[in-house]
Amino acid sequence: MKLLDDDFDGIREYDNPTPWLWLLGFFVTVVFAGVYFFYYHVGQGASLQDEYRIAQAQMAQGVAQQGTAPGAAQPTTPGEDPHKKVLAIMADSAQQKRGQVLYLARCGACHGHDGQGSVGPNLVDEYWLHGGKPEQVFALIADGNPQAGMPPWKAQLSPEEIWAVVAYVKYLAHTTPPNPKAPQGKIEKD
Ligand code: HEC
């Protein structure tokens, strides 16, 4: 191997060739930079801003097709009878279980795990503050009544999940747990 002439305080260097892997990496980045430049800056490649605009347009289109913003609850599909919907959920054990699990996780703390009431009103009698019809119960759960301490759920639960909970609330209305909270609201049979 050739010893170079440079002398750094008595330290000399060999004239070693650059390792081939390093050289390969170097040429790959040079080629990549050229391809990148011609595709994204000269050619058709979409810039980050373009991709962002495309994604926004796709989202706007999706919202327009659905008719509502993502996460917004829709009461029922048009023409569907809310009573029949609730009965269908009650007849389907998987759906019923779904409603129960959601209720225990999200609602039991305020309405009692058996619906007997606590911070919120009991859900086991025929007295309702906001109406006992399935679509009224749906609307209240979706929108809540935040001033009175009932949170809105439409951002956390899908319409189908809210329907499952409505069916569970309607089921609770026919149960008689011990020590229910005093009735609130008006008697309403549906
Ligand atoms: C942070 C406590 C809290 C949680 C959690 C909560 N609620 Fe409520 N809820 C309330 C309060 C307080 C009211 C009474 C609102 C009013 O006076 O208008 C209420 C009212 C209601 C009513 C109306 C009762 C009536 O008599 O008309 C229903 C139905 C109901 N909640 C269902 C639910 C369901 C289902 C969930 C779970 C998805 C839930 N709530 C979670 C506090 C809560």
C-alpha cells in the first residue's frame, strides 16, 4: 500500500481506497436525489401541500355523501319505525349484550348499575324528563343536557351503539331494582 507524503507531527497515512459499501451508499443517494428532484420538483409528483389538499377534498366528499359530519348521530334511517328498531335489538342477544356493556361502562356511574338512579335520574319507572319514546331517548343520549349534567354521547358512540343503549334503557324501564331514586318528570307510557 502506498504511504502518502503528508506528515502530521510524525503521523503518516496510507492511500486506502474508499470502502465499496460507502461508495455504493454515496452513489445511491446521488441517484435518488436526481430522481426525487425531477419527479417532485420538475415533474408531476404531489407535494405535501397537494396531498393535504387532496385528503381534505376527499373528506369533504365523504361528508357530502353521508349527509352528516363523521361522528354525528342520525336518529333513524328514514322510514324505520323506532319501536320496531328497539324490539329488534331486544330480540338479538348480541345487540342486547352490547347495549348492556355500553350502559355499565358509560352510564351506570350516574344512573346506577341497575338503573336505580344516583347523580342522574332513575331509568326504571315511567317518569321521563325528556320523553320516553325511543326516538326521544335516542336524541337525549346523543345530544345530552349538559347544563343539567347529562353529557352528550354522539361523539363517542356510533348511532348503532346509541340504539343499543336506548334498547337497554327501555329494558331497564321494566325492571324494579331496590331503592330507586324518587321519580322525576312526567308519567309517559309509550
Ligand atoms: C355524568 C353523569 C351522567 C352520565 C355519565 C350519564 N348520564 Fe344520563 N343523565 C344525567 C343527568 C344529571 C340527567 C338529568 C338531565 C336533566 O335533568 O335534564 C340524565 C338524564 C338521562 C336520561 C333522561 C331521563 C329522563 O327521565 O328523561 C336518560 C335516558 C339518560 N340520562 C341516559 C343515559 C345514558 C344511556 C348514559 C350513558 C350512555 C348516560 N345517561 C350517562 C347524568 C348522566
